Amino acid sequence: MSTGEHNYDVAVVGGGHNGLVAAAYLARAGLSVAVLERLDHTGGAAVSVSPFAGMPARLSRYSYLVSLMPEALMADLDLNLRLASRATASYTPYVRDGRPGGLLVERPEGDATRQSFADLTGSDRDYEAWQRFYAEVGGMAEAIAPTLMNPLPLERELREVIDPDIWRDIVTEPLGRTIEERFADDTVRGVVATDALIGTFASMHEASLIQNRCFLYHLIGNGTGEWRVPIGGMGAVTDALARSAIDAGAELITGAGVSRIEPGTDAATVVWHDGSREQSLTCRRVLSGVAPWVLRILLGEGEDDTKPVGSQLKINFLLDRLPQLKSGADPAVAFAGTLHLGEDYSQLETAYAEASAGSVPSHLPGEVYCHSLSDPSILGELAEQGAHTLTYFGLHTPVGLFEGPDGAAAKELAVQRAIASLDEHLVEPISSCVTTDADGQACIEAKIPQDVERDLGMPGGHIFHGDLEWPWAPNRARLDTPAQQWGVQTDHDVVLLCGSGARRGGAVSGLGGHNAAQAVLAELG
């Protein structure tokens, strides 16, 4: 083992987007930084790949949209990155009284959105309730978003500047109660509820309010909550971050599987294996981009029973063409935003109950995105042939459904039910539109939580590294140290969180990396 030969100010464990953000900020401040990444590439979950043999399309395999990453962070790091607004906010196909239709939410909303609500509900009541609710949520987002790149505010500081009614509805009461009080239609209720369930396995009436926290994170990015498509795919985000870090002088070491972290009083040792031999470095601070559950193992504290529970089904498709919808809606409009499937409010709660009982939901709820409508560049030469990508993200598919000897069968069943939920609204089955690759195989790739854990090291396949926390500090929180003030502390002074497991770290935001870097700079000058 090579011991004590490598000395850095900071070692970052994990080369995901947060680790790269931290490295770029710290290297720009003049600190020596090493990023240790287990895989042969950086980027973590925010990568673009060509998963289908002989097909040039580069898909965002895991993470797929950007909302929470602040414009100020991108400017700080001089990222050469473009984010495209989607022409449609959402489209929800439905069948009422045997008649197919669709709830369209434009961006920006206009007469077609109002008419679409009226066609579904028979009045303007839910449309007006929709406008009021999201205007109030928007006011909340405008108050919270500017705090995300500052030390943690206390809960009472934000509560003082946010309308008390929306604070109650989002922060105090289960979101299910809020939705049921404000909206009457089952489909409208479901469209609102889905933002609370991305990667989060919960009932809308869950007492812990994890669904409320997930909802808030999905609606506060840059004060607007708009989810945008990165031009070039998610890999363009992390490629830009890697360039920023390298240009600033950070050293990115791939193929470096960290096996242990040995913290001391003022410094730490990090040990990793490069594939042929064990190596180590010493540093003044360690930033952990891995999940807190994994970090405890690296610190020698062992596994415990708090392993996160991931819950999602991700399916990537490559299509020859977009399918036609039974509702008659233009596919280029319907698929341009978030297309909701099986996400009526009652369907969401039924699916949660079935999954809680150990069964793949009979009517699987999920959402579909067509990134190639916003960014045809990801298709390469296929763009000229009318090809498109589709991404399906399924809800209420917790890791436990796929454990044990029947796990493979459960995965196959979940994929079948996801496809069935789409086919229900199509003139022809989606299989008739799917491209075949150079090996003659259908261009369909499915990932369950077990795949995410195996591929990315995220325990339980949890895309947020664990349940999200409120993006502020409790009123009685101890905020004595920079790490506590930025929400990145661990039990060891020389080890800080910089990943999604940090407070305010969830989703593709870079906030975990930014905030850890600020805490280090406050400590080390």
C-alpha cells in the first residue's frame, strides 16, 4: 500500500455531479483537491449513454431533467451548458364515460389549458383552484429559492415571510388533505400529487410528511420549479462540471474504489483500490458524495437497519416514431412535457396500498418524457429519420418488490404493466413503434432500484440517498460550526457531506457540493 505519498487539502469521495461541483468551487479557491470515483467515469446518475447496440442515440440513463440547479451556481462555475424549456408542461390522457380525452397544461398556460380543464371537469372550478394553488406555491418558492446557496435559515425565519395558509398546506398538514380540500376532480388531484412521489414511497396522508418534502423540492428550483432539458443529455451537465473542476486544478481519479476513511482530529486518511493495488492519501477534509448509509460503512461503523428504500422503475425506449393517441391530441404536443399515466389520485393511493402489501401495482402509475422533442441532438443521425426517445418513470415500485427468487419475474411484470398503462391510451401498441438495435433486440432498457444500487452504489436504489429533509434548519438546531450552518455535518469534524444526503442536497442541483465547499472554505480559509 502506498501510504502518505499523496497529500491534499480536500478529498472528495464520489465523482457524481455534487462531488464535481464541490471540487470545482474548492479548486477555484486555490485548494488542492482529489476526487475519487469508483467507476471508470465521473457523473454518477447524471450521465448520457448509448445503451442499444449500433444505435447512436445518447439517452439520459438515470437522472433526466434539471430544475433545482441554481442559475447562480452555473454562472459561478462558468458552465458551458444550455437548458431548454419544454413546450408543454404536462398532458394527462384519460377515459371518461368511454370517451378518450386529455388534460393539457400549456407552458405558459392559456385558453387551451382552461378549456382542457373544463372538458374534463365540466366547470372552471378546478382550473381556478389550480391557478390559486400554484400561485401560492410560486410565492413560497420565490422566498425559499434565494436561501439555497446561503447558510441554512431557521424554520421560523422562512415562516415569517411565507403566506400562513400555503405554509400550513405544504409544511404542516399531509399533502393529501390539502389536495382533497382544494381540488374536486380525481385526475386533477393526481396530477398535483405526483410531484410528491418521485422516488418517494409514501401515501399522500403519510404522517412523516416525506411526500410534502418531495413535493416542495420539485417546485422551488430557481423560484419557478420549471424542469428543463439539458441540451446534449444529462451527461452534458456533468461533462461541463468535470471540465470546470479540471480547469481549476482538481484531480479526478477514476477506477478508485474507496474502502475506508480514517478520520483524525485535524486530518483524515482515505484508502482506495485502483484495480491493481491499494493506495491512500491524507487530507485536511473529506467530502462524502456517497450516501450517508455508505459513509458509515466506510468509517468502520458497519451497516444498520436504516438502509434507504428506493422506489422507482425507469424504462428507456428508442422509437422509430411517436405513437398516436386515442384522444386525437398531437403527439408532438402531448409528449413534449410530462405525460401522466395511471396517476389519478385514487389510482396512486390504490397502487401504494398494493405495493405496501408486497404486490406490483395492478395499474402502475408513472410518467413519460420525450426529451428528443426538446433536444433532437441526442438522437444523432436518427433525428433525420423521425426517431424519438421516451423515458418512463414509474412510481410505487419499492425495492422490496424485487427482492428474493421472484425478483426477476416481478421486474418483468412491472415493465409489462408500465407498458400497458401507456398502450391503454394509444391507437397502436408502443411495441409497434420501438426500434430494434443492431442485434435485432427491441430498444427497451429497464432499471429497478436494485439496478440503481448495483450500477451507482446508491443503497436501496434510493435516488435521493435517503428521505429528503426540509431545506431549512429546525428552530432549535445547533448551528455552531460552518458544517452545521450549511447542513453538511457528520459526527466527525473532518468529514462533511457533499452529496444528496446533505440537507438541501436532493436531485440534480449541485447544492450539496456547493454547500459543502462553502463550509470547507469557512473552516480552512
